[in-house]
Amino acid sequence: MSAALYLAAGFCAGLGYFHAVWRSALAFTQGGAAAAVWLGLARLVLLGGLLALAGRHGALALLLTALGVLAARPLVLRRHRVAG
């Protein structure tokens, strides 16, 4: 797989991961603690699996995938910004 694909896979996973963090926070504040816990476990397992798979392809693949995940964070935060 090329470097761009690792970066793109990490970015897509990051979008999903940080959106799931947002959904978990909403679930906790609205009384759905069980759903929030399951969503939290699912996002950790999926992201951990992706990073483990990337790590099996080498250090560069792992670093690019992690960079993609981190690059998605500001976009999700900007989308879900709440006026406080």
C-alpha cells in the first residue's frame, strides 16, 4: 500500500473515531451511559485494530496512519463546536 493510502485510512478512521467520541459524550449527558460505554469500547477496538494492522506493515505505515487520525481531529471539533 502506498503512503497516501495509509494517511487516508488513518484520516477516515480519525473522522469516525472522533465523531464517536462526540456521540459518546452526548449519550453520557443524555442518560445513555450503557450506550456510551459500548460505543467507547467499539471505537477503541476498531482504532486499535487499524493501528495494529498498520504497525504490521512497518513503522512508516503506523506513523502515517496515526498522523491521519490526528489530522481528522480539528475537522471534527470544528464541525461539532458548541457555543458555550
